[in-house]
Amino acid sequence: MITFNTDVSAQTWTLGTGSTPEITTQGRVGVGVTAPDAKIDAATCTPTENVIVATKMDCSNPNVSNIWGGSGYGIGNLTGIWTVYDPNNPGGGDPPVTVANVTSPQYMSYVLPNNMNLSVTGSALLAHHYGTGGGLGTAPIFWGRSQSPGTAFDPTPSISTRFIVLPNGYTGINNSTPRVELDVIKSGYFGPAAIFGIKAIGAPSPTLKTGENQAAPPTGMSAFQTKQIAIVPNLRLFDYNKISQAGDLGIIFTDGKGIGNPTSGDIEGCNAEAGLIIAPFAANVARSGGIRIAANGDVDLCGDVKATKLTVNTKWWPDFVFQPNYQLMPLEQVSEYITKNHHLPGFKADTTMISEGNDIGETQALQQQKIEELTLYTIQQNTLLQQQKTALAAQVEAIAAQATAIAAQSKKQAELETLVQQLLAK
């Protein structure tokens, strides 16, 4: 039989063998250390030795009727000597464990790894600890939490989970019921839910805050310059970047090199040089591709884009072509330019377009300008054609009139000739 004394008011006690002492000093337990720095402090200098291993055994459900000795399952009146049977042998074959000197209804964390309030019964405790389906159950392998006491009206303690690992591998941060292998819940409304970074000696001291200039480190003090990626589940308007809208979700990155400039609105520790890459791992150049967001926000994309709609914010639009004072290049000059340069006026050469890339907004505006100029050329040609048509009609009309006059003159001449012949005949 093993007996534990719950009175830890003694200054020190030692339990252990060999070179691994277990020491309690003012309520602190040390394993492998003689001066523990916490309630439980474990350490080892052996590279192959684990420091802490928590194993959840696949045990059968214990005999609930034998878990509590004394006057039943309730634990509302924990006083005197209590006997707890070993849950690893539900039949009670192993010697029971006696808990002595329990003088008040305290939470029995030292009996089982779950804090119990005054209304929990033994059977309910076992259902939580071992799960309703038996086996490993649902009780966590590791559970880090904060707790505040209840009140005189409601003695139930208020427990907040900070970190939990379940037997199925699900891990939660600020979440007592993780849904996947890593389930992080943001504590509070704004700010990152997770930050991933690497640090190196340097300056300034980086933070992922917005609207605040961080003070420079004191002279002679070491500072850290980090590259960080933050996951922000709920952004405010212009939060971290002027592109942010209220309620957006964000992936924010910084190299921490921004020195801060109140005049320009920069924040110390903001991004200055680094870019963000979203790409598959591909050492073969033929298979490389992805997205790169540069420090200034420019986006490089290597790969095809499919979309139902693409909106480009153009810098200008060529409606000035239709202004009365616009000087339209004569077609003769256009022909000479094309013969010499092998492309339309206003466009870059093919070699430049290939090497520098195609600015879609700029190219579309230039193409629109050429469309509008072609429209003006067409209007000019139509105007000239109409003028020529009118002139031709006038010429046709003049020729017709002239033909009528000639015909009339020919008729008169014929009549004169007839009259002359008649006179000569007399």
C-alpha cells in the first residue's frame, strides 16, 4: 500500500533512488534538479533520456462501484481517510491507495488528473476521464489551463483551457475541444492567432502591431531582428496594411527591418525588403512556379491564371483622342514609322516587350487609343468619300446638262442645214 500525505507544508522532503532525486521545496517538486523553479521541474543531462513522457494507456474501464471507499460516490464531504483503488486493475486486486489527511473539499487533482467541483460524482468523473466508449477515451494526454475559484453561491470553478492534447492527436490552443491536429482559437478580437518567425541579432526590435511606433532598444542592449509570418483571423480597417478591410482574414509578413518614420507613417519593425513566396517545392527549374509578393506589394506569378473576370486599374485612358485639338498623325507618317520601326507608334518593340513583360493596363489603353485613332481615320475617309461623291454627282450633272445643250445645239444645227437646203432648192 502506498500512502501520500497531502500536507505539503513541510519545507523539504526527498523521495527517489540513485542520482535522480525528487525534492519538494516550499511546494515545488524537482526531478533531476535540487532547486526546482516551478511546481514540477524535471531535467536531465543525458541526451538519450526523455525529460517528460506522458502515456495514456488503453486500459479497460475500472469498476465504478469500487473506485470510492467509505460512504458512496459523492465527494462533497472529503474529510478523514479515503481509499482509492488502482484504476489500472479495476477488479481491485492490487492494494488500494489510501489518501490521508483530507480535511476540506478541495479539488482532487492529486488523485486523478482532472479537477472536480463539488457536484461531480465518482461515476461522472470516470466517464470523463476514460470516455464513454472505453479504451483511451477522451481525457487529454496533456492539459494546460487556468482556473479561478467559484463563489459562495456557485462553488464550481471557472476553467479556461490554454493548451490541450487529446489521445487521437488533436491539439488545441485556447480551445478545449480541438477539431483537427492543430486548432488555434484567437483569444481576443484582434491581433495574430499565430506567429512563425526566426530571430537574429540586430535591430530594430520587431513587433507585429499597427498604429504604434516601438521604442528603439537601449544603447548597448542586444535586440532581435526577425522574419515573421502572422495569421490574423480578424483584421480591422487598414490593419497592418492600407489594403485591409474590416473583418478580413490576413497572412501578414515582415522582415523586421523597417526603422519607422513618423513622417511617412512607417512603423518600426515593419517589412522593408523581404518577399513572401507561395510555391510548391521544386528543385527542377522546369517545374518551378508560384506566387511572390514583393516588399512593395508587387506580385510575381509564374503559371497560368484562369478567371471569370479580371479587373485592372488603368493609369490613363485615351479619350483625349476625340478632343478637337488632338493632332492625328497623317497616314503617310504612320506608314513611314511602321516601315522604319516595324511596330505601331506608341508601342514598345517586341524585344522590349518580351524582356520587360506586358503591362496589361498600359497595353489595353494604347490599343484603345489606336482604335479611337482608326475611328478618326475612318471618319476622315468617309468624309472625303462623301465629298468626292458630291463632287462626282455635280460633275455628272454638269456633263448631263452639257450633253443636253450639245443635243439641242445639234438639233438647231440640223434644222439650219435643212432650211439652207430648202432655200438652195428654190
